[in-house]
Amino acid sequence: MSDANTMRAISQDVLGGPEVLREVELERPAPRPNEVLVRVRAAGVNPTDWKHRALGVFLGEPPFVLGWDVSGVVEAVGIGVAAFAPGDEVFGMLPYPFGHGSHAEYVTGPARAFAHKPASVDHTQAGALPLVSLTAWQALVETADVRPGQRVLIHAAAGGVGHVAVQIAKARGAYVIGTASAGKHDFLRGIGVDEAVDYRETDFTEAVKDVDVVLDTIGGDYSLRSLRVLRPGGLVVSILPVGSGDFYEEAERLGVRAVRMLVDASRSGMKEIARLVEEGSLRATVAGTFPLADAAEAHALGDTGRTTGKLVLLVD
């Protein structure tokens, strides 16, 4: 059991499969100016976590503690923090990619990364939302400015980002088309998808036309192929930040637009997410919860690429 100066966290010494994750005791962090120390109650696990675990990606070589999603209770505030006080329930996404560390009992982060947790949901639900919701919000609203009546295609619409993006697009008044395997189509209809496409049986470029915005959550040839379903001037937003330059060249040739983006921490964005939650327009589907000590099991399930919604670590 950790004492007042230490905490439990999930770390790794080498890159690799879920088995490299282990529970360790680390020094409990202290908040610097404009930071809050949060006692973590729930922390989502996202594809970026298992990619960093296996490949290092932006973080390089371990050791490191993963996790960007967090819902919890403010334990202490640094100098200059006016928005929060100890005891406040908050949720947010730590700055991506270098603010990681929520898969632990405590984490510090800039106060601007957090918002007050919606009272209508528990920490599990709030801990599932930040990264996927901010990604979808920044892609569909801040980048694409989705408006009522527009046709929006969302790839992997039953996945973490996808199922939240569907709800955000519907809240904006869009007509939403989602790709997923046939077994997930009932789920898609339940969250508001107007038209579901079975990517295993159907080439979406044949089935879908005249789209205003595509949210590409897959990358690879999906980015390029998605350009073909756009109306003139339409936009593909890919949340895979690295890929072929052909993406932009092909977009220009076709008279459409192409953007790649990375999610960024944002209090204003988190407040918008909280508003959607409170008005009943947004809810995360939680595919599974795991105690912090069982983080490797969550990663193993995530590695299958078949989960619907989000995986969440719970911290006692």
C-alpha cells in the first residue's frame, strides 16, 4: 500500500506486448504553478496507449506511465489556479502527447486541461470520455464546422472515437453514415447512425457519395479512398497524423480538402463535452472496466481491435 509520499502506477521498462506492463511504486507528484494534482478515480485506455506501449511512438524509450484520460478529485492546486479547489470532481485529457501519466493513483496536469465533471455521470463514464470526445469535437466542430443537414461519414463508427463522433455529429444536426462490421449495426443505429455500411462486405466508395465531411479514424488507404466519396469542396479529417503526401496531392486533384490532426488538451473543449453530457446528447459505451493492477488485461483486450466503445481502468 502506498504512503503519503508515494503512489501506485502502471509502468514498463521495455517496449512490447501487454506483459511488459507492471505495477510500481513511484513518488507522488506535486502540482507546479497553474497545475492541479488529481486523485485518479478512472482513466480510459485508448489505442494510443497500446501503440505507445508497443512502439514508443512520440514518447521514445521507457520507462513511462501511460494514460491521457482522467476523471477524479482535485487533491491539491498549484500557485495561481483559480478554477478549481481541493475536493472538486474534474475530468479532462492530459496534454497530448507529452502530458501522459494518468494510469496511476495520482497525476498532475495543467488546470486548463480539466473541467468540472458532469454531475449526471460517474467517474467511470467521465473517465472514458476525454480523449475520444476531444478528438471528435476538434475534428468535426473546430476543424470541419459540421452544420445541420450535412452528410458525415465516420469510419470505425463503433470504436472509441467513432461512437462518440457519431453522437457529436448528430448533436450538430448532421446525417451520419458509419462503417462497421454487420454485427455492430444495431449498436450504430442505437446511437443515432442514419446509414450503416458493412466494410467487410461493401466497398464504402461504391456505397457512399456526396459526403460533406469524412472522419478517418483508420488511416492507410482509407485516407485516400475517403477523398473519392466527397462532394466538391468536401473535407476528410484524418486523426492519423502521419501518412503519405499523396493524401494532400490527391485531394487537390479532386477539388476537395484533406487535413491531418492530433488532439490537443482544452478546457473549452471539455466544457463543451460536459454540456453535451448534461443535456443527454453524449454518452460513452464502456466495453469493459479493470482495476488499475490489471492494466495488462485491458491492453490485451484493446490489442484485438474488436471492442465496441471504451476500456476504463478504475483506481481504488
